[in-house]
Amino acid sequence: MHPTRFLQTILTRPDDDEPRLLYADWLSEAGNPLGEFIRLQCQPGHCGPEKSNRERALLSQHRSQWTQAIREIAHWCAFQRGFVEEIAITDVNLIKHAVRLLQSAPVRDIHMSNHGARLDVLPALPFLQHTLFLDISAQGLGDEGLESLTDAPMLTHVHGLNLGSCCITDQGLEALYDSTNTGNLRELYLNDNPITDDGIRQFVMSPLAEQITRLDVRHTRISHDGIEALEHVVGEGLLH
């Protein structure tokens, strides 16, 4: 467990290395190897062979201790700049533990597996100072699951949403662009879904389309005309 006086600053300023490095100094003075690990990962060009080998050695030796608070609720996790920033978790555990999880680590990327839970109860995170990338790809979510997700308070904190291979049709897309919880959404991945021109005609007229900077519609049922309509709105951020 990180001391509150350091952790709160890191959570409040997730893009800033300075709070992490101040914490690393404090840890190193106390003889805690996490301090060296944080500093290594925050250094520019930290992927050099010697530094990478040292990072791997530290992580291999101490990973169990450093991930103790997360291991019980997440399938796996990955470190960035010395802290857990990426996790894989079930919908059930995310619903139950999202608040505690995001108050204990600057998590940015969430890979959520779908076990049929009601996604509309994914909680609000009023304390969160950054947005999230939520990956639900290849989970068979379907239109009903997406409709439930669009009512989730947590969706207001999502800037990137991966719905690739989720069995989403025009009906699910409509629920998404009609949602009032997508104000921060900028990246949307709809690849490998049976979405058609009918859905796209409505989508391009929605406020959501105007704010999307990256849209993946590869391997859908959208025609050339539909792609042209999307290009007018999304521009170079369109993948097709």
C-alpha cells in the first residue's frame, strides 16, 4: 500500500513524472527497491538492454508484493512508469472493485471480460483525474450488453472504447450515439461487427461523430458510400 501523501498526488497528476520520482527518492532512502524500479521506468529511453534487464529482475523478484492489492481481483496487470496502469478484469469484479482499484493505482487501460453482468451499474468515479481506455473486444457483448453499458456512469470517464468483434449491429450503435455518457469518448473501435450503412447514416449526424478522432470500421458491412460519409466527419482518423 502506497502512503496516501504520495499516492494522492500521483493519482491527481497521472501524466507528471515528478510526483513519482519524489516518491521513488523517498522509497530509495528507506531501502525499498520499488524506488529504483519507478526511477528506471520513468527515465527517458528506459528500454535500453541494461535498464530493461534490471527492470525485469526487480519485477521478477518483487512483482508478487507490488501487485498484492490487485492480484485478487484482476487476471493480470502491467506496469508503466513504476505503477500498475493496465489490467485485465471481469465485469463482475470491475463493478465490485472499480472504486477501490482506481483509488489505489493510476490505472488507464482496462481489458474487461464479459460474464453477463449488468454493465449499467459500473460506478461513477468522481475522484478520477484522467480518462480510461476500455477494451471489451471479442466478448460477444451484443446490442443488449452495449445498451446496458451506455447507461453506466463509468462510461463518462472513457476516452477509448474497443468493441471489436462484439456482435454489435446498427441497434447497438444507435444506443451508443444516443447515450448522454459519451462526452469524453474520442476513440471508437467497431471493427468486425455487422454494422451497415443504415447505422452509419444516423451516426454521422450525431454529436458523437463530431468528437471522434479515431474510428475503426474494418471488416463491417459498410459500403463505399458509407465510408465516404465517415471520412467527411472523421477524416484521417478513420480505419477502414
